Amino acid sequence: MILGGLQKTTLIDYPGKIAAIVFTAGCNFNCHYCYNPELRSFSPNFSVEEFFKFLDRRKGQLDAVTVTGGEPTVHADLFDFISEIKKRDFFVKLDTQGSNPAAVRKLVENNLIDYIAMDIKAPLLRYFDVINCPVNNAAISESIEFVMAHAPDYEFRTTVVEGQLGVDDIEEIGKLIHGAKRHYLQKFVANNNLNDPTYSSFHAPSEIVMEEMRATMARHVGEAFVR
């Protein structure tokens, strides 16, 4: 496992739990608005041994670990890595973009995942516009269907950049995940560390448009939020 970063404590990333966030290095997408483009490369920032020493020191202080990226499921040893986390009695949340449904299935079926947050980048026919590389649409659909049917708990989420996704796109995403438990619209916030520097001049839609998008999504899912 190649690790690219660690956030030692978060009160907001894992609903209802005090968690640490471990960032895996490497991703098979190339999203224009990615906030962590340095994690696209498979360059280690600290060792697995250091990470587990940290976890052992934080027993009784942390409830959970979020495994995020990059994209964790590009790593063949993800199963073993999360198994070691679970042996220490932590809850585990997995962040994924769903391009590897077999990995997600294996983790869930072996009771290694307690919560999944899956990014839905766009309507399937518009994925390339957002991720800037080819994608297996069938794999994304398979992950969505599996998460909805089998994940112990989950959320879907979509980052919204003005001019990239509109209300009609949110309607199509809603159809894609119709009947899901919850969905979050995430407002894009420009910074100086984006994968595509031209996006530093972009912003999220207005509050009025974001609410229209949320109301559109609410017709398809149990709970719809803006964050």
C-alpha cells in the first residue's frame, strides 16, 4: 500500500464518529477540479508501518478511519490494509469513485467496510468531461447498484462547478441513483492546488441554483443535502 497523507483527526468526515483520514497515493481519474493532484502519482509520503503505529497510539481516542485517495481501490493490497485496520477494532469508511466494483464488493462481503462515500462525477454520458480520461461506465453503474443494495451505510456525492454541471445533469444523476439513501452536492471551492490551474477562476453555482439542484435530487433519494 502506498500512502500519500494522513489527517490525524476529523469530527466531520465520518458521520457521528471521531476519525482519522488516511490518503492512498495513485488515481486512475484525472478530474480537472481535483484538490489533491499530487495524490495521482504513486509516490509514498509515509510508510504503512508508521500509520499503524499511529493507530495503535490512538486506540480509545479515535472511533474510525476514513480510507480515501487518490483512489484506494487501485491498490491490490487494499483488502489486507483495511483488514489490519479492522483488527484494531476501528470503524472504516471508504471513499471511492466506483471504478473498481470488484474491490468494493470484496471488502463489503468480508465485513471490512462500515460506510461508503461514492463520488458520482456526472451523468454517465458526460463522465469524460469531468474526469478527463476514458471510463468504464458499466463499472460505475455496477458499483452504484452494489452500494445501494449491500453497503452497511453509504452516501453518494457530486462536486458542482458552475458551467460544468447544470440542473439537467443533476436530474440525470438522480435517475442513476434513484432510491438511494442520501446524496450530497458539494460546492466547488477554488484553491491554488488544483489539477487544472484554469479552474482557479471557477466557482460553485449560486445558492439559488444549488438549492434548485438539491430539490431536483431530493425527488430521487431519501435525503439530499448541500455541503
